[in-house]
Amino acid sequence: MKTLLLLVGLIIIISCVLMLARSWVAERARQIPPADNPKEILRRRYAAGEIDEEEYLRRMSGLSQDW
């Protein structure tokens, strides 16, 4: 009987840990912007100093237009 209770308790604990891990991974995935998003790439290049403000605004404006 004790072994059965221990096994059930262990299964419950493992299930809870797996659910928490799954929700943590899903939350992290929502927070990380996609690397192939052109606007995000442009933001990173501007932040890194690869392009100046004029170039950033010009390119961002081009990305915002509906073609």
C-alpha cells in the first residue's frame, strides 16, 4: 500500500514538473522575437551601430509600406 501511494505521489510530482517546464518553454518562445523578422533585424542593426538613424528610418518606412 505504501509503495502504491509513493508511486502515485511520484507520478503527480513528475506530472507537475513537466507541466511547469512546458509552460515555461512556451512563455520563453513567446518572448523571443523571430530571428528572420526583417523589422527585428533592422532594429538590431541600428542598435549595434551598423546603420545610422537616417538609414534605419528609410528602411523601416519601406518595410511598413503595403506593396
